[in-house]
Amino acid sequence: MSKRCPPHRTTTTSRFLSLVLRHQPDLLGIELDSAGWVEVDVLLAALAANGRETSRDQLQEIVATNDKQRFAFNADATRIRASQGHSIDVDLEYRACQPPTLLYHGTVARFLDSIRRQGLDKRSRHHVHLSATIETATTVGRRRGDPVILEVDAAKMVQAGHSFFVSENGVWLTDAVPPDFIRELDR
């Protein structure tokens, strides 16, 4: 029978995996392939060698219970990667697809002036992250304070030639959202 991670340990390990698999694999001395994958056995050995021993069962629990489904296994669960949000160069192999008519972005008031002028920019990430629901965007915005919800006219963006992708965990991705396609929702 597998031993469940205590909630704090699971959260701590999940956050560390986000850092390693999205931004700094060198912290564990591992290399991600061009699509962001690393062999599970290699990851587990590197975690153990760095004082963060994690069992395969614990890793499976983290992947299965992560509230945002930030990680994914390949079909036979021999490799793992972060689902999106990388600041390192990886090709997640997403194909362009038709988004819902409207998408949403959660932010906070201190970023609004910049967004009004420049729109949403991916900055150091591969894409701008958008949500299919207001509720999810609210949760995302709340991480930084009192959330402000922006509505993105994805249908008009597609008509204007912009491409959208959807990650394995349902996050909508695009390169940028010009200000003309953004509307602030009333609270």
C-alpha cells in the first residue's frame, strides 16, 4: 500500500517541481528534452540525490491531485513534464485550435495601466495564459491580491489572424493579446 504524502510535503514538492520542470531543471542537474519531458526515474533519482526523496507513488499523487493539473505524464507514465508556463525553451507541441468566443484573464489593478497601453504580453513565458471561465480567472487573479477580470474577444482575435492553443490542463494560450481585444469586467 502506498504511503500518502502529508499535505504540506505534497504542496512543497509540487512547488519545487514547478520550479524545476518549468524554469530551472539545472537545480537538480537534470535536462529536459526539446518538448519539456524528463524520464521519471531520472527525476526521482535527482530528487533523492538533492535531499528531496520522493517515491513514484508520491509523484503520481502530486500529478493526479494538483489543483491546476500543472504536470502530465506521457502515455506509459515513464516521462513527466510541466503542462505550460515554461520560461525555458521547450516546444510543447501544441496545435492551433479554435478557442471559445470569449476567454478571461485574472490580474490585479496595479497592472491595468500597462495592459491598457500594451495589452497582455507573454513576458518571459512562452505564451499569455487565459481561462475559459470567469471563476478560474478570478482564482488566478486572487493570487496577487484583489482580482480584476479581463474579457478577451478570442473570436475577433482569430479573425485578425491570432492563433490559440490549449494545454493539457485546459489553459488557453496565445502569443499576445492586443489592447483592442480586451475589456475590463465590472465587479
